[in-house]
Amino acid sequence: QVQLVESGGGLVQAGGSLRLSCAASGRTFSNYAMGWFRQAPGKEREFVSAISASGGSTYYADSVKGRFTISRDNAKNTLYLQMNSLKPVDTAVYYCAAVQASRFGRHRFATRISEYDSWGQGTQVTVSS
């Protein structure tokens, strides 16, 4: 399995921005489709965004569409999530996840938690009002 380490979380005021990073190691990063999920206190983990192994296909939850941008740099083995116009409801622990693209192709992505088999430890994002 690929090892994943998130960073970039923190405390920000509503309307502000953060960029999360997810550094991958142990396997060929470009062979994995990637996703971001989040879990708020007392709530279930939910899908945020996903990107194909090729980087050419992306998908967003309706709640973040137009505010968040997922991207990847396969040369740096790193996944990103640029978060703009943050709201207090975005407060959560954010996790990156990976799944081998061989399961469904390099140009497709996964949106369900059950599809992913490697997870990072999470990074806290807190948005104050």
C-alpha cells in the first residue's frame, strides 16, 4: 500500500483560504486515483473531492463545488486541495485516500469510502466565524 501524510491544516477565519497537501510514498503515486474526505465532530466521514490517476478527471461534492480545487503533481508524489471561501461548516479533519487505478482505469475516480484502501492520518481544519 501507499503511505499518505497530510499537512496544511490550521485555523482560519471564514472567507479565508488554506491549501492541504498529501505526500505519498512507498508506491508509484501516478498509479493511484486519489480523494479527499472529511469528518466533522459527531458526524460520519464524507466525500469532498476526487481526482483520477492521470489528473485529467476531477469531481466535487456539491457542498464544496466552486470553492475547492483538487490537483496533483505526480512528479512530486503530492496531492493538493486548495480551499477558498471557507465556511465554519467546513470545519473537520481532512483525510486523503488512495486506490489503485488498475481497478477502473487511469481516467476515472472513486467517490465512495469503501473504494479506497489507503488513508492518511488526517489534518485538522478549523474555520472560525
